[in-house]
Amino acid sequence: MSITKKATALAVGLGLVALPALSACGSSDGDGGDAGGGGSKTVTLVSHNSWAVSKDVLAAFEKQSGYQVKVLEDGDAGQAVNKAILTKDNPQGDVFFGVDNTLLSRALDNGLFQSYEPKGYDTVRPEFRVDEDEHRVTPVDTGDICVNYDKAYFSEHKLTPPTSFDDLIKPAYKDLLVTENASTSSPGLGFLLGTAARYGDDKWQDYWKKLKANGVKVVDGWEQAYNEEFSGSAGGKKAKADRPLVVSYASSPPAEVIYADPRPKTAPTGVASGTCFRQVEYAGLLSNAGNAEGGKALLDFLLTKTFQEDMPLNMFVHPVREGAQVPPEFAKYGPQAKDPETMDPAKIADNRDDWVKSWTSLVLK
């Protein structure tokens, strides 16, 4: 699952309207070409199911570029990436958005993208740049996968919320945590990678043995974990959920504030800052795109200051562009972790599949 999956689910529950998905397949209405010439005037963006942009921002791009944007949302991030790889010879669209650093090597190794360095690439913060020799992907946003906690639960039980991975295996937090399946969910995989980064190749499995013994619950995906199992979310309160700890995002608390009606004075949820793993999402021009010129224009747009500053309150992620600002509410309730766990994409590529297999055998059996 992607960084932005939770934004869509919260939007459904709290009334935020996101850009609708279009079910039509096929990359565009004709051969690739400039909108002003004889080529297609439609450019198709393929994404996981949580792409969102303000209508006026998108309309301005369409007017300026001459292209009409179609969006094909295709499930969770892992599902969308796998399908894009299977259809790369006859792609569903022109640009793919939403492959993250946990899945990046799979996309690159399978030739999903062609080279293109978009205008504005020099504005991307250096720490987010990858593949600079070939420019097959463009960084678009970043965020942190972290354990969130239900403030009301911990206050009522006079229990201090956990702040670290180590805390989660303490008896005081037994049967309180729900996480996502690392083999089917991006935040679940990110949480696994966070533990591997924290404890190392040799000790992360011992940590998970202790976490399992302490009653961690595993569900398929973020929406189920956050909206059905987590007692601190708007959906969880309605469902009378009983897990006050959930693997989610550092940007989930501002969503709970900004789109609540009435808006609370403080966030009802908090973040265990010592449990965070830094995630980055990328977009790329699909190999064999039917409208490559339109795809290039769309990638240019994703790095504009206008789009980068529009993202926080639409997809609840942070911009990667130097100097792009986030709204005050977002900065107040959803600051990025100061010292998140990170991992080189090459190490993820070398170990991800083996780690997921080991995790599945250890935790789910």
C-alpha cells in the first residue's frame, strides 16, 4: 500500500472528494504526439487507488498544456506495480505514479519505465534522487510510515504511549498493536523494513518473535487496519475497534483533524516517533507509452511548485521540491520524523523477497 492510500480512505469517511478514477483502459486516444499537433490530446496516468489533486490545479495544467488527463486507479501500490509490469508491452497508460522505494527495484529491473528527466528536476532535494544516470523515475512525494496511537485510550488507561520499536514488545502494550501484511501492503512492508533497519539482518526476526508473542494482530491492508481495527480513527470509533496502536503514517493525525466535523482543537491520534520508516514515491514515463509527449508534460507538472504545494492536503504527503511549503495545519499535526529509519534501495532490492518470505513464515504460521 502506498503513502497516500490512507488519504483516500479518510476522505471517504470524512467527506473529502478526490479525483475519480476512470475505468477505461488503454494509454490514450491515439499515437503519441504534441497536443497542439496531430497526436493525442489525452494523457493517461496509472496510479494506486489514492491519487488526488485539486480540481483547479488540474484544470490549470490541462488549459496550459492542451492535454486532458485521465486517471486509471489500479488498486494497492503493489498490485498496481505488478499489473503495470505484466502489461508493459501494451501499457494501460502513459505515466505511472506511486511506485515507492520499497518496490522501486522491481519496477526498474523489469523495464517498466523509459528515460526522461523532467523540467524542474534540479529542484528535487538531493536526498530523494535516485537512478540519476538514466532518469527512469522522478521523485514526487515523501512521508513516514509510523505507529499511530489513540490518545483517548492511553489517557483513560493511564498508560504512557509507546515511543519506540522497543516499547512495542513490552508487556504493557500486549494485544494493542495492529499492523498490515508485509506481503500485501506497502505500510506493512515499510514497517518490516523499519525493523530490519533498526535491528539489523540478524536480529529483526527475533524482534518479530517477541512482537508476535506480545499479541500483534496482522490484517491484509491499511484500510482494514486503520478504519476497522484502530480505535483512534474516525472509522474505528464507528466500528468500536479495540486496537489503540496501528501501523499508519506520520501524516494521519492531521487528516483526522482537518477533515473532522466539527474540527477538534487537538489531534485525537499521535505518532510514536521512534517507529518511523521513510518512504518516497516516484513517477515515471511508461515504456511503450502511447502518448510519450503528453506523459513528459505530466511529469513536468508533478514537480511544479503549484502541484507540490497542493499535495499535502490532498494526498497527505510531503513535497520533495526545495522550497515547497506545507499548510500550517499539516506542519503542526503531521511533521516528518526527525530521525526515521531508512534503507538504501539496493539493499531493499537484495533482501526484500527473502525478508518477506521469512516474515510470512515467522508471523503468519
